[in-house]
Amino acid sequence: SLILAIESSCDETSVAVVKNGDIILSNIIATQINSHQRFGGVVPEVASRHHIEQITICIDQSLKQADVDKKDLDAVAVTYGPGLVGALLVGVSAAKAFAYANNLPLIPVNHMIGHIYAARFVKPIVFPSLALLVSGGHTELVYMPSENEFKIIGETRDDAAGEAYDKVGRVMGLKYPAGKAIDELAHEGQDTFHFPRAMEHEDNFDFSFSGLKSAFINTVHHADQINEELSKADLAASFQQSVVDVIVDKTVRACEQLDIKQLILAGGVAANRGLRDALDAKISEKLDDLDFVKAPLKLCGDNGAMIGAAGEMLMRHDQFADMTLNADPSLEFDWEPEAVK
Ligand code: ATP
Ligand code: MG
Ligand code: FE
């Protein structure tokens, strides 16, 4: 099958052509980061305007680069939530118009299922599977007993991991989004500050990063007041070690308690080197039989290809939408299970 996939939930306009769910023929990504940097975060109005300017260009480029004719497509997949409502609406409207004009079925995709399916470009997803989703707006463990069934077994009670990275980055004077820069700094420093590791030993799979963020900010402000110069590399290393320790601990425990065949790491923060390496090490030490799949580095952030991979799976489950499809900014995984185990 050939799917044209559209993503516009936040600050990337992206359109891909994906073949058979796991071959990328094109994956055009127009990022708006430069326009948001001076505000220290994504400005919704600015995001919508950029998507409007970029969407048609991205669709044309994507088809051209894939060397695919409109009439050879089998479906159009689009992110309809969660995300910024104005941003989502641009993608949804464009997808509806394209599907209508070319008489193609429309597949509505949950952005978070998209993140998980970035792993599909590495290898097939085998069930039962567990996904560790770490991104700008989410930090959760998602249990998948079979294809197209999703159950959140743990999630953050306050900030998402990526959000925490971006907030402490701002305090350190780093540009938005700060995740990658902190990751790089962390590799030059040591965990000298020993920030708190919230909920690490609690008997659940939930996370909390706001206490860590506060501890970090207090440390920096206190040093400012007494004119003490702190090592940025050590601050970054300490922050990252705290985030990674909690995430790795909880994820490995979830893997041990659930009867799963595979663990998937996905979402923007899945690009984090510290997290990838620590999970690799812990899993080969404790759960050597488990199939650990990391989303490809280039597909951790928002992109159309992952939406195409998820769209192919949803298409096989006959999950189509009609022209009444609307954006759903607070879309959730909707599977209501009896019990996980
Ligand atoms: P969501 O997917 O939850 O709707 P989003 O789409 O805005 O949110 P993503 O694009 O998936 O989020 O991820 C962006 C986040 O990933 C940012 O917070 C960014 O700082 C973070 N990030 C990117 N690279 C790294 C890295 N190497 N280490 C840590 N964080 C990173
Ligand atoms: Mg983004
Ligand atoms: Fe995302």
C-alpha cells in the first residue's frame, strides 16, 4: 500500500509517503523552531500560520521526492490529536481536501500511536509489547496486548520529561528546545548535585518531574545570589542522571512484571543518548531475552513517516474517518480494558 501521511500537531509540518507501513519513500519535515525560539516555547498562533504556509509545499515535495503520482496512492493518514488545536486543524483540513479531491480513504491517526510506530521502521512490532513514550507533552508506559490495543499503565503526574528538559534549559540560558543541548552537555559532566529521583521506589509506574525541576531551579538561583559559578556540564549531567535513573528503573520493573515480548522506546526524548545507552545496558543485564527496539534517531521527533506507519496498521483495522473528522487536541488512547493482568 502507498500512504500519504500528514503531521502538524505542534511545530513541525511534515508530510511523508510510506510504502507497506515500513518503507519511507519521502519524509519532508519543515520545522518552525527558529520562529518560536525567541519566545522560549511554541506560540500556538505562530505555529498555525507556519503550518498554513508550509502544508501544500510539503505535500507537493513529498510526492515529488517519493516519485509517486497521486493516483497511485491508497489512502491519506493524518494526525488529528493530541496537540495544538489550530495546528492540528491545518493538517486535518489539508488531509480532508486531498482525500476528497483524489477520492482516497482518510485514516485518522493518534499522534502518540504515531510515535510508537516509528519503531516499525526498525522491525515489526510483536505483541504483547510495551512502549515507553517520552516526549514534549507525554511520559508514559503503554501496554499493547495485541495490535491496536493500548493501555496506559503509568504516566507523569505533572511535567513530561521533554517539558522538564526545556524548562531547566531555559534557566541555563539554552535555546528552546533544550533537550539535545543538555544531552550533549551531560556527557561532559558528572552527577555532582544528586537531585531528587521522585517516585523511583514507589510501587506504581507513574512519574513526576516537577520536584526535580524545582530542585534544579533552586540550586541555580541560590548560586546566582551568592555569585557562585556552577558547572553547566555538571548541572546537565546531574539533571539527566536523575531523569534517566527514574525512567530506566520504572520501565525495567514494568518489563519484569508484565509478560511482554518487546519494549519500544519512542518520542522526542527517545533521542536522548543517556537514556538509550542506560536502557540498553540495563536490559541486556536483566532482561536479555526481551526484544528492545529504539525508534530511529531521526524519527524520534515529530514526522510524517511515523504517522504513515501507524496509518497502515489502522487501515488494516478498517479505522477510517469521513469528511466530518475534526481535530481533537486532548485525544487519548481509547481502549478500555478489563484489567492489564
Ligand atoms: P507530544 O509528542 O507529547 O505531543 P511534542 O510532539 O511536542 O509532544 P516531540 O516532538 O515528540 O514532542 O519531542 C520534543 C521534545 O523532545 C522536546 O521537549 C525536546 O527538548 C526533547 N528532546 C529532543 N531531543 C532530546 C534529547 N537528545 N534529549 C532529551 N530531550 C530531547
Ligand atoms: Mg516539535
Ligand atoms: Fe510528538
